[in-house]
Amino acid sequence: MIKKNFDKIMDMTKEEKINNSNVIKNISYDQKEILFNVMKLYNNGEPFDCDITASSLKFYEQKKNDKYFIPEPKYLFDVYPQFDKIQKITPFNKIPLEDGSIKSIVVDLPFVICPKTCASMKRDNKENKKSCIIANRFSSWYPYMEGYENMYWWMNECNRVLADGGIICWKMQDTISASIYHSFIEFCKICGQDVGLYLIDEFFLEAKSRLISAPKMKQQQHSRKYTSSFIVLKKDIKNGNKYSPLKILEQCKKNVFEGKTYEFK
Ligand SMILES: C[S@@+](CC[C@H](N)C(=O)[O-])C[C@H]1O[C@@H](n2cnc3c(N)ncnc32)[C@H](O)[C@@H]1O
């Protein structure tokens, strides 16, 4: 039923005048809408080839009231596979795919920084599950450098297995740990552009409510994050990172600006 719907909506040949209600927006409350729009805009309306953080396959499960259907990728991997059809991968080891062999990859790494030894992080500790629901569900990084190094590693690996013209759809969220703001989204963008990928888009997933993890705190130090990002990176070997902010910054650094003028003609 939903699958049929998908075929109907994902009609890439249909020419419809773009207006305010049907234009693809960079903001949504529904992560399946974002994934669907990434497929439509950047993957020729085709299902993703691979997911390296398949987990419990939430992106692909079909719920009764779902408006969008995201077909399951052919290659499913996870560090902690939850189903037989998901192949185990190991941090700082290769994704078991050939160089340049796939056209699209989905990545949704953990974003929480929290010691794995704390009671709430133990995967089988059912009594304490509620004390750190987010970390339990998605696992965590500790120390914080584990997160940065994994993001860097997996970005390089995704780039290796991606064919020219292929895309990575990478979900991430900024986080706060020990009062320090970790700009994980920015870091992933930098890693992608550093390996030569073209940052082609960013979609913001909004939440209507969030768990408040420090209810006893009297004074708030940072805004509570109600958004996460889906960044889209494209492998374009020829023009790849021509417009990468990192390259433009290098250009700016070499420039002498004092007295410079741009003539208007
Ligand atoms: C946010 S969840 C992914 C949720 C998934 N998208 C879904 O729809 O169910 C994060 C995933 O990253 C995996 N993970 C944990 N540590 C990892 C690591 N060091 N490298 C890669 N993946 C890791 C977890 O097993 C978990 O499945």
C-alpha cells in the first residue's frame, strides 16, 4: 500500500510548476520526508545503496500513517547489528565494499558524549534504561575525541567506497558535554570537504519536544537543540571542492585586501 504510494510520488518525469506548497524545503518535522527529498533531488529518485548505521532500520520501517516510504538499501551495516541481515562493521576498520562501488550511502552516527561505563549506558541494564534514554538507544562517544575520530574515519571510508557522482546523506546533531558545545555538524562538513566532497545541501529536522536531561539545573547555559541536520555531500572528482569554504579561506588568506575594490559595471 505505502510502497505503491512511493512509486506514485517518486515520479521523476512529471513536470509540475513549482510553487510554495510543493517546493522541496530544507526543513521538516518528518525525517522520512527529508530522506525522500534527498532521493528525489540527488539520487535520481532511486533508493539508497547502503546504510552503515542501519541499527533497528527506523528509516525504512513502514508505519500505518507514514506519508513517505524509504526502501531498504541493498547493503546494511552497523557496529551493533540488530538483525541478521545487517552485517557487522568495526570502528577504524574498512567498510567491506570495493573502492568506488556504490552510488549512495546513509550515515547516522551517535551524537551523545557519555561514558560507556556509566550504568545507564549498559545495553542490558533494563532497570536504568530510563536514566539515559537517548544514549541507550543510540550509543555514545567517550571521551569526546572518540566521536570526532570516528566521524573523520567514516567520512574517509564513505568517500572511498563512493563512485564518482555518488552522494552521502549524513545525519548529525550538535551536542553539549561538560558545558562544552561540540559543533559536530560543522566538523562533519569540514571532514567531507577536506576529502574533496562537495557539500551540496543541508536539511533541518525539527523536533516538537525534547527530553530535558538536566531538570535540576537552575540556569541554562546553552540553547536546547531542537534540530538535527541531514547534510548531503556529493563526490564530483572533476569539480568537487572548487567552492569548498576551506579552499576559499586559503585563497582569502593569500589575498591582500587593503585598498581592494570590486568595480561595478
Ligand atoms: C543514531 S543510531 C542510528 C539509527 C538508525 N538510523 C535507525 O534508523 O534506526 C547510531 C548508530 O551508530 C552505531 N554506532 C555506534 N558506535 C559506532 C561507531 N563507533 N562507528 C559507527 N557506528 C556506530 C550504533 O550501533 C547505532 O546503530
